[in-house]
Amino acid sequence: METAMSSLRADYPTLYQTDYLQWIETTVKKLRSKHYADVDWENLIEEVEDMGRSERRSLDSNLIVVLLHLLKWQYQPEWRSGSWEGSIVEHRRRIKKTIKESPSLKPYLESIFAESYTEAVKQAKAETGLPFETFPKQCPYDLAAVMDDEFLPE
């Protein structure tokens, strides 16, 4: 019987599929009023898992941008601009805010540092036209320097 009901429900679009914001508001109301039996648990669990993945992707993306602009700052000094420095400041701020709100992500940030540097080098090569060999194979900055508001490479 459960299988027949499940396949019947699968034929009809759910609120989650048709109006995401309304689904969130409805889910919050059900949770607040303790109507747990009516909660769309499957989609709620998926959304909570996605939040963690999203935080990690955001950290990775922001770290790549900081590293990219540090590389451009160092290897194209004639092109230095306020926008590069502003980008470094902004993306450092985003990383720090994320770590402050979720300190358990700090080890993750450390674990992606080398891979993020590799991605930043690829981007730097594409944006600057400089050959790969221009950039060190290993990151010339440590994470503490990358996150230091006063640090800009020479």
C-alpha cells in the first residue's frame, strides 16, 4: 500500500517543486507549531545538507579569489589597482565572517588551501596571459598571510 501511495504522490508536483519560498515558510510554521508528522522531512534534510555544501563552496570560491588577486598583485605590479585590493579585502572579509559563524569550517579551509592555490594559478594565467612557469608550483604565501588584512606581496 505504501508503495502505491508513494508512486501516486510522485505523479503530483509538491509545494517544494512548485513554490520553494512558500515551502520554506510552510515548513517553518509546521516546525514551530510542532506538527512534525506533516513536515516534508526528505526535502528538509536535503536542504540542510545542501547548506553545508554551499558554505564549503563559498569558502573555496572566496579563497581562490583572494589568492588570484594576490598573485596578480605580485606578478603584475604595473597593473595594480584599487579594485584588486578591494577584491582582496572583500573576499577576506567573507572568509572571516564564514569562519566566525561556523568555526568548524576552519580545518576545511586549511584542507583546501593547496587545491585552491592551483585553481587560482589557472585563473591567473588565463587573466594575465603570463605563462604557468611564472607562478610558483607551491603557494608562496601561508594561510595566515593570505588572511592578514595588512598583507600584500611585493
